Amino acid sequence: MASRLGRSRIPFALALAIALLIAEVVIEPSFAKPGNWPGELSVLAPFAILAMASTPSVLSGGGGIDLTVGPLSTVINCIFVAWLIPHGWNGLESVVVLLAIGAAVGFVNGMLVAVLRYQPVVATLCGFFILAGLAEKIAPNPLPLPANWTTHLAGKVGPIPGGLIMIACPLVIWWLLGRTSYLRALYAVGGDDASAYSAGIDVVKVRVLAYTLGGLFTAIGGIALTALIQTSSAATASQYALIAVAGVALGGTSFAGGRGGMFQSLLGAFCIYMIQQLLSSANVSATYQQVVYGAVLIAGVLISTRFPRGFTVRRLAT
């Protein structure tokens, strides 16, 4: 069959992720050693999962955003370390409790936004302060975590890196939802809620479930955070909240709603992680790291907005 030139599109976040990964391997060759992958993935997992947790609310439109993912993940962490483990809840029952708490908080956010018609940024900012204060109340000082099942998630579970398992959990749930009509309804509501309502879609129900999903995914992120630090940490609330929003933006998910997805947010979070790794490997002074990090993030978001469908490249097709 004759060869010809064809065209394909490479998403900006994917192109940036590949470029950053190559640059990091050049500067720090040990980064590519398979033995280091479980540790790297365990550090990436909270970044990635919380970015994915922020995605359903953004996709639901109406200015949707969930600022509670950062403090909620720390509340999950503190509850597990300070309450559940000391009372012997260190097995499957603890996972069920933590996921239920996350989903319940997300449900409350959804009700405030979709039913009571609070502005999403106002509703979730209030939740941010409440949850951050609750985390401080539960564990005002870091509490060490005794040996427990989350320890394996920071390394390997059998031959599989624990961080990879944690990152896969929201993606699998999202894929399963894609087998139903819900995701189609979510994108329809995010794209144009009036038209979706006219088509018979329950807009309120779709948005409440979007925030509930975000809370469920955040609980998974809180478990990943616990596996990483093996202590309680109420001080990470604001750090992870900002990273989550930045990951969504850098991945190219539209804050107008209806366009983007979980994989894009995962790529965005990976890019943020690699930027931090690259700055550290390049021995950039801590004084300038935040400045460089912010500048690269601004540039990345602007480019991803300018080229929402990615870059067109020519390829050899047959």
C-alpha cells in the first residue's frame, strides 16, 4: 500500500509530559531506573488523584469547581490515623468508612451548589475552611502511623507499584461510568445545561452526583496521601487544593464545563509533578522554584487554552 503523509493531533499536556520526562531523565538518569518507579508513583499518586477528583465538578459546568479536595484529603488522612487505627479499624471496614465520608462531603457540596444554588466557589471555599479546621482539630500535631496495610501502597503490592493501583482506582470507576448514560448526561449538562434540561436530563441530579464522585475520589487521594507520609498531616490542605486545580487547568479541561476528562487531569498533574522534579534536579534555588514553577504553569495553561485540541503533526501513514 502506498505511503502518504497524514495528520494527527497530540494533546498539549501529553506533549509537555513527554518533554518534561525526557528532560528529567537527561538531568537525572537514575529517575528512569525501574527500582525507583514505585517510590515515584507513590509521590505522584496524591497529586494525580486529587486533580482527577476536581474534574467531575468542573465538567458539570455552571462555574463548577471543588476547592474542598485538598482539606478533605487531609481530613481523611487524620481520621484514619487518629481515630480508626487506634480503635482497631485497620482493614476493609476502614476503607468503607473513609470512602463514605468522602462521598458524603461531596454530596453536601453538590446539594449546596445544585439545590440551594450557592456559587460553587463560595460553597466549596466555605467547605475548605471548615474541613481545614476540622483536620487541625482531629490531629493538631503529626501522629505517627503504626504498621498497617497502607504501607504496601507506598511500595509494591505484589509486583505492582502501590501508587499505580491508587491512580488506577478513579480511572476504573470513571471507565465503568462510561458504560452507563451518566457521563453523556454530565457532558451534556456541562456543555449547555438549558438544552440538557430541555432534553429531559435531570440537571440537579447530574451535578450532585458529580460532586459526590469528586468526594469519593478525594477519599482515595487521602488514602494515597496516608500511604505516602505514614503520619497525619493537617498542614497539606491548601497545598493539595491548589495543585488539584492547577492539574485540571494544565490538562486542558475547560472550566466552562463539558470538555475534558480524567485522563487530561492526570496528564496535567503529572506535568506539575515533573516540573517540580525537574527544578529540584536542576538545583534551582528554593527561592526561585515557586517563581519558575508558577511561570511555567501560567505559560502551560495559556498554551493549552490556545490549542485545546492539541498540536497538529504530520505523520507517515500507509
